[in-house]
Amino acid sequence: MKLDELNKVAQAMVASGKGILAADESSGTIKKRFDAIGVESTEDMRRDYREMLFRSAEGMKHISGVILYDETIWQKAKDGTPLVELIKKAGAIPGIKVDEGTKPLPFCPGEVVTAGLDKLPDHLPKYYEQGARFAKWRAVIDIGAGIPTYTCIRANAHALARYAALCQVNQIVPIVEPEVLMDGDHDIDRCYQVSELALKALFHELYLARVKLEGMVLKPNMVVPGKKSAKQASVDEVAEKTLRVLKECVPAAVPGIAFLSGGQSDLDATARLNAMNRMGGGPWKITFSYSRALQAAPQKAWSGKVENVPAAQAAFTHRAAMNGLASMGKWSPELEKKAA
Ligand code: 13P
């Protein structure tokens, strides 16, 4: 393993003014997204849609890396150019989602653990050869009555650490994603408590697995109230509590933190990221690794029609630019309106 090279890639993933485009929806998830805009999820439509994003020259200026799903990393654009080459030409680093989704966790009703570890020694070298320089594995922690259990927190942290170590020995930067879901009616302090538990357990397991923190990127949730909570939080409260839990739990050796959007509105995801960068004070870069908060607008604008490609690319460029500004604390609601 060459740690200096892993560190260079990790630094580039969180470079100032840029963030990560999570375009790694599984076949099931992209079908859900396409259903919502009335588009049939065929291999060609998925290719056309993602090609449209990667060819958004202006939007891609704000993108440091793109997380791909297995199907996409092998796909070619309509003109025969591999999609991975389009991403590189746009100045971004190709990455790959390597988990196989979740499975029920034995003896823990309602909880899941992420699967796919056994395939990694075989798959990671092939992905590296195909151009991937980073990977992603997502653990899912739900909040509800009596959950999460420590069994779930620990099983998922252990799997994340095993995955991260396997990535690093294969010269791939792991994005380590412990996602505390924002479903449910819990308040923001309950999310804080569970996020703290998940992060403390995670960094303990990463240490035991001998993962080098300089060669990884953390992809956490923000600390937010559940979607169904009667008590919603201000932008500043979310930013303060998220920064506080990260300062409590994430060592300074980690180069960067790239948030998931997790079902927040596009504007919340941007405003909260911006507020954190305004407040500052952490030792790591703070940016985005959004799927929904970058793609909801272009998906709607595109709706599967060739004639809508320019409008969809403009919508993607707008969200990418706004989040790029937020990653430097330079976004404002006025800029949002002016640029729209
Ligand atoms: P969202 O931004 O839609 O939460 O997706 C990010 C991601 O990659 C989830 O694993």
C-alpha cells in the first residue's frame, strides 16, 4: 500500500469548492427514481441519463469524484467512449460502490447489516484496473423504539472497517459511510446520540482493523431531527450539532468529510453544509457527496426526453455550483435566487 498516494486521492476528493456526485444508485433505487419521472429503467436509459450528467461540462467543474454502480463502470457512452473516460476528461475521479446492500441482522428485528465483504478481494483489483481510485460502502442505522441496538452498531462498524482495510491494501481510498437514517419522529438530540455512538464505534473498529485514516474519506449523515418529528431544527442548530459530534468523534488525521443528503430538501442540504463551513473550526475539509440533493432537479427536468437534456444539465450545474460554494462557506440564499 502506498499511503501517500491514497492520501493524495483523498485530498483531491475533498478539494476546495468541489464535492462528490453519488451516481451509484442500485438498479432497484434508480428504478424508483425513474418511476417518479415516468421513465422506464432500461440499461440504455440509465446510460443516457448518467452520460448526460457526466457531459455537463459546467456542472462537472464542481465535482471532484463520481461514485458509480457496477453496471455504469463498464458502460460506454453512445459514441463508444467509456463513461469512466468521460468522468476523467471532466477532471473528476471515478469511484465505485462495492457493498451489496443490506440483509436482516439476526436476533435484531428491524435492523440490518451491509453485505458483500467476501467479494471484495476479487472485485477491488478489477475496479482499480477499470479506473476506480475510491470506493463506497454504506452502513444503515435506523432509529426507532428500542433501536438501534449495540449489536447493530457494532456489526456495521466492523464491516465498514473490514471493507476499508481491504480497499487500502488494493490502493483504493475507502469512503466510509455510516448512515443514521432520518426516517421516524425522533428529535435532533436523539440523532446526535445515535450518530455519536455510531462514530465512536466506527473509529474504534477502524483502529483495530489498522486502517490508515489519512487514506480515507468519511461520509456521515448530518445531525437532524426525524422527518416526522414535530420539532424541526434551524439551519444553525443542525450545523452546530453536526460539527460538535464530528469534533467529538473524528480524528484530525481524516482528510475530509463528505456528507450524504439522506432525504433533506435540496436547499437544506446546501444551506446546512454552507453554515458548517462558515462556522469552521474543524481540522478536516467539509463537503458534499450527494445523490438526491444533486440529482432530484436534473431528473425532473430531464424526464427521459432528449430535448430536455440542456435544461437537465443546467439544473445539475446549478445544484453542483451552489453546493460547491457551500463547501467553501460562500453560498447565500441571494446567490441561489440570482443564479436560478
Ligand atoms: P443521498 O445523498 O441521496 O443520501 O445519497 C448519498 C449516498 O450515496 C447514499 O449512500
